[in-house]
Amino acid sequence: MIYSPPLRDPVRRIGARTFDFSRQVAVMAVVNRTPDSFYDKGRTFGLDAAVDACVAAADAGADWVDIGGVPFAPGPALAAADEIGRVVPVIAAVRAASDVVISVDTFDARVARAALEAGADVINDTTGLHDPELARVVAATDASLVVTHSLAAARGAGPRTQFARPSYGDVVAEVGAFLAERVAYAIDAGVAPDRLIVDPGHDLNKNTLQSLELTRRLSELAELGYPVLAAVSNKDFVGEALDAPRGERVEGSLAAAVVAITQGARIVRMHNVRESVAAVRMTEAILGWRAPAGRLVHNMSEVNRD
């Protein structure tokens, strides 16, 4: 039996699009405007390349594009003005070209404000609202907010902090407790509950065994009642599970996404858009949420075909 999460607000208006997360999964495409992103190694760092990638993702069926100007991994701090300079021109160009949902992967309230003013619909914060002003910035708009777990956030460390040998008593219980507390914080700051999304943070200060456990027990996190975002694409837990280097993790990423969906995920953050859209739409069809897109011909006539 497929798990159905107890969503408190299953129908969500996000930007110009409406999603019924009781029977629909959104595909979020990843576009990083960074010179050192772990997956594309700067392929979309140039402005034109980033805009083209976003538009191509939307044309390939992505419901959503997630634009990032700073990686999660440790590195030199980037000034807010520089991060704004990376993401805002992309947002503005994509917004002019498409009604695709646009999120910005940032933990800085100043960047979030500029992104929303430029036309972004969602702030995707991987630091569990480390910047207390960020929730208030989102609350002043009709934008949505992604609240993400990392051990750095849970222990009050700064953004982009890494932990050697991350340890949990029960990774799912600890992630769930953190997300519940941070969601309550966001609501107290004025963010409407129907604008909140939670992300367990696969691989973010977690080893492969911990990320695998999060995936198979994702239904426990979906019990929080908010749409769960599963950012599983090309992560190291996929690579280590299959002994596959980066660039050879597509099939494993698709499998992880499908399992996450069956455990309650309603947004999947993916790099390989065409393959991911096909896998997600097929999953929806199998679950009876979506009618077949093509004309029904096979064994539908007087003369059957094998």
C-alpha cells in the first residue's frame, strides 16, 4: 500500500501554479549559478547559461526551478551583494519567459528579499532559518518557504559548517523534531502554514546510511503534515550505495526519488530533468493520480496486439 501523508493543506498555490499534493508530485530542477557546484562544476555559472538551463528545464516539463548562488559545502563567504548579483538577473529573465515556479536557494534574508522582489516564488533555506530575519521577509509576502534540516542548523553552527562523522541517536526522530520546531518558529514569525515545505536534508551533515534511513522512513517526516521535499539527485548517498561516480548516478537518483514519493515526498529536487519528469509522471500514472498522456491503443481494438 502506498503511504498517503496527512497534508493539512494539500492544494497549494505557489506562484502562478496550483498543486494538489494529495495526488501530484512537483519536479524541481536544479540550476546553480556557482563556479564550483558539486554536480555541474560551473556549467551554468554564466548568466546566459543559467537562464537557458532554467527555460530548458521548464520546457522539458519541470514544474519548478531552484536557483542557487552559494553552495552548501564549505568555502569562502560570499557577500550578499555578490550573491544577489548572481541570482537576481536569472530570476528576472526566467520570470519574463515562463510561469514556472522559481525558488532561490539562500540562507541570507537580504538575498531572499531581493529575490522575491525580482519575481521568485519560494525561498529554499538549507540552514533551518539560521538568519532569524529570513522568515519575517517571507512572511511579508505570499511566497513559500522550505525549511531544511542539517546538523549544523540543529547545533546552532553557522551556514556551510561541516561535521566529521555526523552522529545521531535516531536520525529520523531527530530530523523530525528539528523540522517541527523550525516550522513552529516560522509560523510564529508570520509565515502561513500553507506556505511551508519541509526538507530532511539528504546528505547535509549525514552519512550514506543515515540518508538511506531517511529515505525509507520518510513517511514519518511526512506525518508533520507539510509537503516534503526530497533532494536526492546525484547525492553521495546514491553514489556510495551503487559505487557510482558523479555523472553515473541518474538511475540511482530516479530510484531514490520514486521510493521517496511512495513514502510521502511531494516535491523532488532533480538535476536530470527529462528523465526525472518521465519517472515522476509514470509514478503518478501507476498510482492512479494521472491519466495516461498518450492515446490508448494497446489491446483496445477488436484485434488485440501482443
